[in-house]
Amino acid sequence: MQTELSATPAALGTTVIEVLAAEAPAPPAPAPPAYPTYKESWLALGWFLLVALLVTAVFFGVANLAALPPRYSLLVTLLAGDAAKALVVVFLTWYVGRARLRPLRLLAQRERLGVYAVLLLVAAAQLPLRSLLHRLGLPTWGMDAVITRMEQFPLAAAFTICVAAPVLEELLFRGVLLPGLLRNYGPARAILQSGLVFGVFHLNPAQALSAGLLGLLLGWVYWRTDSLLACMWLHFLNNAAAWTLEQLPAFRRYDSVADLLPRGGALVFTLAALLGLLALGIWLLAGLTRPARRAASAAAAAPPARPA
């Protein structure tokens, strides 16, 4: 009997500990990684291709019902491409949800007009430098013929290239994709990945390399400014300058902006001057801006799960 009584307090203590352990709140589950991970950024490109195929099929179906002449096929393709970009932004925003996706925000908390002035200098310097890639002779997979056909619809082409592309592509790549990549991987890897996906998005080797370099610059600008509008402005300046030059009669005998650059020793001095202007613009931007702290604060509030 004494043995049984002496065992009772130990048993009771064990029971109390078990009850308290059962009632203690479980540690919070780690928050899911921000959208996207590396894999999801490539899947986003796949989503765009799928949406583009579906939208193009619908647009051409409507065009056939309306009995549009075949010469309007390019116009239908341009409109379908713009619609697909807009729809994939809406779809990803809905599909991913607020838990993993930062709400789209056009302006930084503090916009600086000086940033937009400096981006004029950056745009003017980077365009001829990137145009030198044309001399590599990379295949365009028919894009040159498409650009030539765009001259049949100058207003629609100008809208697609100079307005729709800067707005919609920045919403997708720097609005939807880059913020999550920055939170998951830090600025260097995030900007590199977003630039790579942006280049592949253009679907031909010549444009992919050039657009990839532009994507790196746009990603850096977004990281420094936290402003989609600043990225749209730089993207617009680049596209509008290239499109305007294409429309000038004096430019029609040239294949690219690179053909306007001098040859021989003068080319070296020209490139040095352009690189100096680009470096000056980046230095001025770095002085006017500072990287947003959103990734650090968000990570401190809820540690994300390790992204794939």
C-alpha cells in the first residue's frame, strides 16, 4: 500500500505535464515563400504562353466571324498579345492570392522627379550600347518581317510598342514577379532571374539577349526606386526612341541603331562616351534612391519557408 501511495504523486505530476503540453499552443507554421520562387517565375512564362494561345484563338475566331480581310491578321495578333499580357497579370493576382503576392503599387512611397530626369540620360546611353548586339547576327525568327508589316498599322503598332508593352510588361515582370524574387533571394539573384525570364519572354535569340540586358537594368531601377512608374518610364523611353527612329525616312536604310555609330577608332571614343554617360546616370540614380526595406521587414514579421 505504501508503494502504491508513493507512486501516486509521480503519476499525477506526469499527468499534469502531459495536460499542460497538450494545452500549450503549437509553434506557428512557417509562412509560405513569397511569390514567385525560381520555378514559379518560369511557370508564369508558361501561363502567359497558354493565355496568349487561348486569347489569340478567340480573337481570330471573332475576326473570322466578322469576315475581316487577311491583311488585318497582324492587327488582330497585336491586340491579342496586349490582351494576353493584361489577362495574365489579372490571373496571377487572383490565382496566387494576397498571402504570397505583394499588392500591385504604381508609385513609391516617395517619388522623386529627379529620378525621371536621370532616366532620360540612362535611356539615351543604353539604347545604342545594346544595339551593338545586332552585329552578332543572332536569328530573329521572323521578327524583322513582323516589324516591317507593322508599318501597315502605324497607330496600333505605336500603341503596342510604346504604351501597352511598357505598362503591361512592367506590371507583370517588375510588379508581379520581381518583388517576391527580391524577398526570396535578395537583389542580385532576383534581378538576374527576372532579367533572364524577361529576355526569354521575347521568344527569339536576338531580342532575348538585348531584352535580357534591359530587364537587368529595369530590375535594378525597381530595386532602387520601388516604383513601377519609373520602370514604365524607362521602358517607354527605350521603345519610343527605337520606334521613332524606325519611322524616320533617313533611318530606313539602316538595320539597327548600331549602324548609326561610327567605325574604327571613332567607335572606341563613342562607346567610351556612352559607357561614361550610362555610368553617370546609374551613379546619379544611386544617389537619389535607396533600396526598399520591405523584404527585411516582411521576413522579420513572418519567417518564410525556404523557397524552391
